Amino acid sequence: IIVYDAGSGHKEISFLAHKDKIKALDISPGDDRIISGSTDKNVKVWNREGRLELSFLEHQNEVLAAGFTPDGKMAYSIDWVGLLNYWDISETHGLSSVVLPENTAPPFFFSSDGKKLFSGSQTNMGLVWNAETGAKVLEIPAQPFPISHAEFSRNAELLLTHVSGFGT
């Protein structure tokens, strides 16, 4: 992992984070922690100086996504079979796990309250889940190409999506 100053481009620090490919990387809302997930099945939380703070070994499969909830108090990770894990980052064990259906695929985006999760699907649909129970809340109709990005409005009443290959 390499951390740069976004204003100057100066490299602040670099460090070896995993034994295999990093598939997920995020910085906390307070800019003080970094989370990484890897094909080595590990999720790790680092401080900005590259010191390991927490390491989670609760995935049996490659990690596809990892990040922080918008309030920065919880971390999450999703592996390639759809296991969604949550952690209180002040603890060293998972708080809860939810298994999403097998056609779930990246990208993954949370609402600002952390209660809704958007995911893509292998059929180019968009899916919205109750992040606490794993229950499907909404299906966005299939698109000609995969959905590449999604964002919830701050109050989670609107969902914006972008389809790869189109300006829409």
C-alpha cells in the first residue's frame, strides 16, 4: 500500500500489507485508518503510519470489497461467495455476518446510515439489501452493461447508478 499526499503528490509511506493481491482498499471517514482486503482471505486495518491495528481472518474465500461505514465506527468486508462481515473496529471479532445470494457481484456501496447496501449482480441488475438482515429491498432492472458505480443520497432516499460503456 502506498499513501500519497493528494495535494503535493509526495509519497508519505509505503508498506507490505498482504501476501497476495489486494482487492479492496478504503480510508476511514476521519482519514486515520486504512482497511485492506485480499485474495489471501484476510482483512486488515492499519493506521496512517502503516502500523497494523487489527487483522480479521474470518473469510474462507477471497475478499472482494472492504471498507468503513460512513460513521467510521464499523468496518465491513465481502468475499466472492457473498459473505458480508461487520466489525466494530474497537473489537477484534466480527459482530455479524450475512450471506448475500450467489449472483451478487461488485460494485458494493453503503448508504450513509450503513443500513442499505447496493450491489451489482452477475446479470447486470442492481440490488439493494438490508445490510443488517441480508433481505433484498429493491431490484434495479438489468442493464446492457454492468453497473460500475452507485451512490446513495445522504438521506438514502435516492440511488444514483452509472452503467459502464454509457454516459448515462
